[in-house]
Amino acid sequence: PPTIRLTDYAPPAYLVDAVHLTFRLDPAATRVAARLSMRPNPHAAPGQDLRLDGEKLTLRAAAIDGARIELNPDAEGLTVPAGALPDGPFTWEAEVEIAPKDNTALEGLYMSKGMYCTQCEAEGFRKITFFPDRPDVMATYTVRIEGDQPVLLSNGNPTAQGPGWAEWHDPHPKPSYLFALVAGDLVSHDDGFVTASGREVALKIYVRPGDQHKCAYAMDALKRSMRWDETEYGREYDLDLFMIVAVDDFNMGAMENKGLNIFNSKYVLASPETATDRDYELIEGIIAHEYFHNWTGNRITCRDWFQLCLKEGLTVFRDQQFSGDQRSRPVKRIEDVQMLRTRQFREDAGPLAHPVRPQEYIEINNFYTATVYEKGAEVIGMLHRLVGADAYRRALDLYFERHDGQACTIEDWIEVFEDATGRDLTQFARWYSQAGTPRLGVEESFEGDTYTLTLTQSTPPTPGQAEKRPLVIPVAAGLLDRQGAEVVPTRMLELTEARQSFTFEGLAARPVPSLLRGFSAPVILNRTADDAERAFLLANDTDPFNKWEAGHALTRDVLARMVRAPDTPADPELLTALVAALDDPALDPAFKALVLGFPTAEDVFRTVRQDSPPPDPAEVRVALIRLDTALARLIPDLPERIRALAVPGRYSPDADSAGRRALSGRLLGLLTRLEPDAATARAVFARTDNMTETMQALGLLVRSDNADAALAAFHARWKDDPLVLDKWFSVQAALTPPERAVETVQALTEHADFDWKTPNRLRAVVGSFAMGNMAGFHRADGAGYRFLADWLIKLDPVNPQTTARLAGAFETWRQFDEGRQALILHQLQRIADRDALSRDTTEIVGRILD
Ligand code: HT7
Ligand code: ZN
């Protein structure tokens, strides 16, 4: 397949001003009639052929300015020769036929449980009609839907309807990837919102009958998001109606189609009995994210798909700000950094590393990555830190004013910040083009009353980028004295050179530095601190992120030592420091849960690997269990502590209550290490009325091999609720002990409820196993690898996008011992050798193998 390059960008030869679509819905033969008002692009070379994208479309008829034209589409679209076009504006008409019921790839128009829905980002619209399917072609849309479904929806505002038909008009010009259509037997949960300027907006969340009572939280999150965007960014909603639809079959989380967001039902539906605290938190964040796209993505969109981070990085940054404001900022920041390190640092360190703005791709769906999203958000966060909150707001105001209605580039974005702040951001812009995670080195000296901090930076080579240049790195630093008092409050050091010194004068004694506070840049801080200093910072740092970080790094290093030398006892100093944090009345439960939550097995694995041969993942797991058990033994009265954390009254998903449950769940995990029959977890499972505690207990029962009865009871109770049943599958795939994990996931895939064409169900088993059960997946005989490869081979012809994403589980293969490398390589080769492998999977497997 061809490689698409940013340097090859050329403006579209023709523009579309208005789109009229008529859908006659039928599962096997939907008719789509399109009428496009087109004209030559004044900014492109004149006299070009008209090329329209189109895939899997049966062309029934086409016309230009009403005159029939015979055309022969190829596999990717069709070409109208320039000679067949008038000089000025013209009307293109086409009628095509498509088969939504056969569309298992879930791109374009497809069916989910009898309901029609669309997914057009990035290039799905070309599976609906012939069109210049690129984001820099923006048009208004008028849509007529004919079908016998009770609910017929599209973007914008409803203009007319009757039995079996409805018409919609979206006055805001938009790119084709934001088009949406939904038709089905749906019910709505309704509410309203009055904007800051007094306009009334109707809000509707559409779900399948029976799910109406699970929409209240999503609706509340939506209203809070709308208000927050007004107060924090001055952005009002711009239509009379905002709709969300929940669908069960969906490749990703949600989609920001103009006025008609479509969501994976997992990120809409919630009730205390069926959703965990984490589900509620994700719903809030994703509802906000999609809503915020209305301005950052829809009103101002991307010129081309290389600019994806322009909308995604910024919108993730905005949803993170929102969630931090709604909940605890430090807790949210720690969670975001954990996620960045688990997913993005992993990506940056392997064969799939790419810049926040990639230079080339084969399949754009493969670039909806942690680097574009999460590192993209970190880049915006650094800009915010460097220019300050006021200048950031000025810059954003200018961005909206200057670029509303346009399809923009990262250069436009940078220029806005330069114009608003007067700063030269040439060097900063390297964050968009340079892949890899920078390493920050630290040297210190103290003479007289002056402390000198010398920082160095370097970025390891990544695929296609051997040489790296210095970046602008904001390093938030504070200094503490040996008694734990803060002697220098947080200062933003701007590291721009490969090596640079910063001095702090007037100090009575050599201080203890607290560096990269709040995780001020997405880098790896290579500071060789000893255990005592880490314990000191855990006890004394005033920066909550670094307080957590100190405990996290200490725990990780202790675990790494326990893996390297299995006789090493669990470090008593660490255990004492963790118990002290647990007993600290100044810390809230959510924060304590994070401090007591151990690093992931992957994190420990990577730490060991830095200076030792790759360990066996099973040994990493043993070290984690040993440390867990030692900590459990040291905490007196665990049962009483768990009881004291119980939240009185009815379940509420608020952050404080969730924090208490997070801590009590962690303590229950520790207690279960000491109970051979997991008696307390069993009791919690039997008595609790909320899904958070149910899943905490069930996970512990699965982990400790005590789950047979609980799993049977859970299945009997929830077999008709797909989202809850996903949890039943997922908990077994992730937490079954490694010796039996492959057999368990194999059996799960043979279960009558394993509907493998539904991405949520497939991810619940195959994804949870490959990404969440490290020791099980990396079993020495390679059975885990074979299991994943078998599924990738089976899924690829059905759903390439989801296949390619799951194939990313192999991206770390070079980090393992030679035996495992050979086994993984064999499976990757087996996949690569398949005939007719999709473009998506060919690209990912090819890059992993490179
Ligand atoms: N902008 C969307 C990204 C997306 C997507 C969503 C659902 C299915 C397929 C998709 N391909 C790309 C989601 C977002 O970032 O908000
Ligand atoms: Zn997004």
C-alpha cells in the first residue's frame, strides 16, 4: 500500500459548498443519493480532473449539471476528466448502493443490534458516497432519511419530518468526517441547557429501550461540560439541539459528529449497580472530550490528517483540565501521568514510535495513538506552563477568533501563540516533529550559599530519526531543607540547551531538590536518588505529584531489586514509609490509594531491564506478591480500616466517595493476601450493592483462585447486560493466575456469550489478556502469543481497525529474552504472511517487525 506524506499535501482541486443527501435505508441495499454543489478551488491549479473518493460503493447513476455521465469507479474512487466539467461551479449527482448489514469494519454506514449508525472519521464517508473525503473540504449538509425506524437522526437541526422520513439541516460548514446518521428503535433521555447568552438548547441522549435510567450521569456531565467551556474558554454551543447516541458496536470510545455525538455505550450508560467509579469517571471525561471538540475540532478543524494532534491533543488537554476541576487536580494529574507512561512511553520506546505530528502514514486509523492524543496534550500543557494561564487564554481567544470555520495546521496554532505572547516558539515546535521520550540528567553542587543544578537532555533514536536536537523543556523545581521545609518554592526552569545550569543563592545548607513538579514535561527524569531521599520526599514534598512520584519510584526500585535478587527481603524502610502515608491525616483517601498502589508489572520489568538481563515476567509477579504480602502483614487492623472507609448512605460516584472506595479496595487486596480462602472478599461480594465493590471483590477472588461460585453468580445475574458481561470476561482474562490464563481465555472465547464481532467483547477477552495479564500473556511456551495471533488472523478480514490496534500488544517484543523474542517473531511472521491482510494490520505488523 502507498505511503501518504505530509510533504505531498496539495489543496483540493475542487471545493464543495453544499451537500444534499437522501438515504433510503435497507440493511442489504441502502440507496444514497447525493447532490453536491461544487466549484474549482481558487487556491489550486485550474483545469484539474475531479477525483472523488469512494470505497465499496455500487454506482447506479451519476450526473453533472443534470446530464448523465458514465463513469467506471476503481477500488478507491472515481475520476471525472476535466474536459467533462464546466469552467465554474457545477452540481455533481450520484446514486449509490451500499449494504450496511455486511459492514463489520464499523466504518461508514453500518448496523449495530438492528440500528443504523455511521462512523466517518477518518475516512468512512467515502464508504457512504463518492466525495472528496478530506478534512479541508467543508460544506453545509442537508439530509433526508427514509426508513421505518421510529428515530431518524442526522447532524444539525431537524427541519421537517413525517411517518417514515425526516429531514435535517446543519448550517455549520463541516468536513465529511463529522457527518452522522442514526436510525433505530431508540428512546431519549431529555434535558435542556441555557447558554451564557440566554439561548435554549435541547439535549437528548438516545439509547435502546430499557436503558433510559442509565443516562442521568452522562447528561449531568454534558451540562457541566457546556458550562465549563463557557466559563473557562468563553465557548458557547451553537445549535438548538445537542444529541448523543449510545451504540454497542463501536471501534473506539466516541465520536464528535456535529450536533450528534455517537458513543460506545460503555461511555454513556451508568447506574450504581452496573458501573464502577472508574466507569463514571471515564463517562464524565469522554462526554466532556467529545463536547469540547465542538470548538476544537469541529468549528476549527484539521487541514489534513497529519494535523490530527491539533484537535486531539488540545481536546485531551481540555478534558483533563475539566476533570481536574471537577475532581481532585493532583489525583487526576497522577492518573494521567500513569496512563501516559503506560501507553505513550511504551509506544515511544518501541518500533511504533512517531512524532506527535507524524510525517507519513499508510493507514491513518493507525495514528489515533497515545502519542497523538496524550503526548499531544502534554505539549499543550507545556505551552500553558511556559506562557502562563493568562497568556494561554489570550492565545486561545485569538485562535478561535482568527481560525473559526477553517481547516488548520500546527503552524497556524504555533503562530497564534507567538502573536499572542511575543515569544519565538521555533524551538518549542520541535516537540511536534521529534519522536521519543527525552531523558533528563541531573548534576548538583553546593558551594557557599549557592546551589547549582545542572540539567542535561538527550533523546534516544527512534525509527527513521537517528539524530535528536534539544527541546524546550519546562522543569518545575522546588527546594526543601533537610528538615522538610520548602526553602525555594516552585520555579519554572526553561531547559533549552543540551546541558544548562541554574543557580539558587542564599541557602543555608545543601537542599533536597524536588524536580519536574506536577510532571511539568513528558520526559524521563534520570536522577539517581537513594531510598532515603525518596522516603524523605514522600513524607515532606509539598508538591502532591512529586510526593506520589517519590513513593512510586521507591516502590518500583525496591521491586526491581527483589526481582534481580529473589532473596532480597521487602525493604522495611519502604514499608514503614507506606504505612506512614496511610496514617497521614493530611492526605485524602484517593491520594493514599495511589501511593499504596504498586507500579505495574510492566513498569517493574522495564526498570529491571535497564541494567540487567530481561527478567521472566512471572518473577516480576512473584516480587509484587511478596511486597504486597509484606505490606499487608505490617498494617495493623486491616479489617477495621476497611470498615472505617465504608461510605454511608446511597451510592454516589462523587470523587470523595470514589476515593474512599479506591482505598478500601486496595486494603481489601492486601488483606486478601493474608486470607487463604479470601473470606473478606467473598463477604464483600455477597453484600455490596454497587459495581465498584463487586468488581474489586470479584477481581480478588479471581486473582486468588477462589472465584468459581462468584463468577457463576455474577454471570447468572448479569448475562443480559452486555456492558456488565464484558466485565465478567475482562476480569478473568486479566487476573487469572498466569499458569492457567491461556486456558481460561481460550475457554472464554468458546463461551456462548463470546460475540467476537463486537469490539467491546473481543477487547474484554483478547485485549485484557494481552495488555493486562503480563505474566499470562508472556508465558514461556509462547501459548499466549499464539492465542493473540490466532485471533488477529481471524479478526483482520472482519474488522481491520480493531485488529491493528490489538496487534500493538506485540510492540514491546524486543525487550524480552531471546526465547520469547523468537516466539513472538514467529507469530508476527505468521500474521504478516497471510494473504489479503488489511492495510491497517500490514502497516502495524510491518513496523513492529522493522
Ligand atoms: N475523533 C474520534 C476519533 C476516531 C474514532 C472514533 C470512533 C470510531 C472510530 C474512530 N476513528 C477516529 C474520537 C475522539 O478522539 O474524540
Ligand atoms: Zn478526540
